[in-house]
Amino acid sequence: METFSHAEIIYQFHLVTDNEIVTGARRPRENPLWPRVGIFAQRARLRPNRLGLTVVRILRRDGRSLFVEGLDAVEDTPVLDIKPVMQEFLPRGRLRQPEWSHEVMKDYWK
């Protein structure tokens, strides 16, 4: 893994309870200025499958431990899978996303 620059981490939102799961449309972050969209059009943790996915930068590997930067999960989150990011699996062509999604993410990594 250390020969790759980035990895995809698939993890479980283990702290989400059954009664928190969203199956219908809602406004992202409950913001009344943003449109109601289905949970699969968001990256919210309240998903029916309780799966999270993020891309991290690989810093180093030490035995079975992988040290990364940019993991947006809480302490002790169960990691289900780790995959190297390969250019051939990245989207081909331009990405498209609604304007509200840029607002949701503008301060995410601060």
C-alpha cells in the first residue's frame, strides 16, 4: 500500500442508531435554504446501510498499520475495507454537482 499515494477507506457508521436512519428526502444539515434530497444524494452518516467512504492520503505503513491523512471518521470506527486509489478508477470526464453541495463542503476540512 505504501507505494500508492491515496487509499479509499470504507467504514461503518457504528454510532448511528436504528431510529436515526433516514430513508426519505431531507434538507442537508437541516438547512432550510437547501433543497430536500434523498439520503443517497448526500454524504450524511444517517444512511440505511451505515457505510462511509473517504479518500485519504497515505503517509506510511508500519507492519499492519497504515498511517493516513484526511480520514473523516471518529475514534474507534470499524474499518471494513481499504483499497488503493488507482487513476483508472477515477471518474472520466468532468464532475458535476449542485451548488448547495459546494456550500455544505466549504468548511468541511477546516
